Amino acid sequence: MGSDKQTTIWAVVVTFNRKALLIRCISALHDQSLSPDHILIVDNASSDGSAEALESAGLLGRTDTTYRRLEENRGGAGGFADGIAYALEQGADWIWAMDDDAIPEPDALESLMAVQPSSAHVYASIAGSDGRLAWPLKPLNEHPAKMLLGVSEVPDVVEVENVPFLGLLVHRDLIRRLGVPCSEFFIAADDTEFCVRARKNGARIFAVGTSRISHPNSQLLRIGRGSLSMTYLDLPPWKRYYDTRNRLFIAKRHYGYRLWTRTLPGALGRGLVAISRGPRRRAQLKATVAGIFDGLTGRAGRRHDFWELLP
């Protein structure tokens, strides 16, 4: 298995209480035309019988698969931080990271490695369904700037601003320079922060249009025009909290004065849109205010329980 005897590719999958999707994801990884050398499943303390379901499906007990159950739910951010660190400890050269609801097409990894990725940069499969990208991609060095929204719009290889943890490929050498994803984010924007950190350290981010993953599309709207535009995600209140807080975390760490001129006004704008769209308007207001408060005061980790913002 793997691309050659000297290069080891680990697929790292983070899961929580989605056993049916997890089985599809792991089965798709086992069916790759270029198989990863090892599959690491990081389970965020699932309570739905995920381990038993994997066992019944014949996906555990294999020498090429490790099931790693965490003692508590650390969110996607904590799961990726733990899984990537563990894979490197075990000798992985390349990490191919994704959520449990990602279903790679049979040639996804082969197509990704066919571009001969450099250890100095970040690469990613493209994810989506029904011809749409799960998350829009913003190409760099294009004038006028535009967002790629459709799967067919993505070139074979294109440099972009950010990519999600949906088939993200990164080399151990770059992770040693950057560190692992920020576990204190819990969920939301940990992939964005990782990409921002990579670009600040000289790495480039590439989306590979020939490497594809089936994944549900985000409920995203583009509001405004030009420099005054912003993206709005249709989120339940508890996720709104993390989206708001973690955007502020990123701005505080990386964007300087733009925290006050762009990110904070954007958080307020998204909050107003969420409140106006309904339902659960009071909860959306609370999530926005709590996210801004914790983001500005640096209160990290799992906090939606504290604010009584229940899923």
C-alpha cells in the first residue's frame, strides 16, 4: 500500500456520534486506488456505538487501521490536533485529514499525490455535492477577485486563500514548523487558522480539482458587495457561538487592527442577520454576544455548555 516504500501516508478521520457516515468514510478510504498506508480514526468519545459498528463492518482489527478513542469530546479541532500529533509520532510523512462525513471518490488520494505535492505547502481535495463546493474557494492572484462555487470551476491545481479539513494534505516537515491545529478552538475555523498560519510562514495553499470528496454543502450566503461583503453561515446557536468567537481569535492573533475594522463589525453583522432570519432569535443573539465576549477576552475551549447553548 501507499505511494512508495519511502513515503508513508496516513489518513486521519475525526468522528463524533455519526457511525453510519463514519463507516462510509472508512470504507471509501479502504477502496482507494492508491491506498493510504494507515487509517487513524480519532473518536471524540462517541456514545452511539461507533466502535461496535466499525467492528461489525469488519473495519477494525486490521493492521492498517488504528481506532483511537479520546476520553472526552474535544471537538473537531481537538480531534485533529490529537490525531495529527499521534500520526507523526508513529512515523507518518503525509497527513490526509478529513471529517467523518467526507466520502472520498475512489481515485481521490491518487489524484492528489499525482500533482507531486511539495513538503513546503498545503494541498487539499475539493469537497461538495450536486456540483457545488461544500465551502467556496477564494483563488489568489486573480483580478478581479472571485469565489469558486462549483466543482467544475476548480482547475486541476489552483492556489487559494484557505481550505477546510476535508481532504487536507500536509507533510510532517511543515507541521513541525507550524504546529498542529489549535485544539482550543473546539469546533469551527481551526482549519482557517491553520491555513493563515501556514501562509504567514511562507507556505502556499493549493486546491486540487481532480481530487474529489463527496460532502454535504454548507448553508452559506454572500451578503454585500466588494470590500463590504461578508459570508454568512446558517448555523444553530451553539455553532454560531464558536463561529463568532473563533473568527475573533484568528483576528487577534493574525490580523492586527482588522480585528476592529473588519472582524468585529462582521461578527455583529452576522449576528443581526441570524436574529432577523429566525428561528431561535434570542438564542442567536445570546450566541453572538457570548462569542464576542469570549473572543475578545480569550476564553477558549468548550464553552457552549457554560452559556447554555445546547444543540
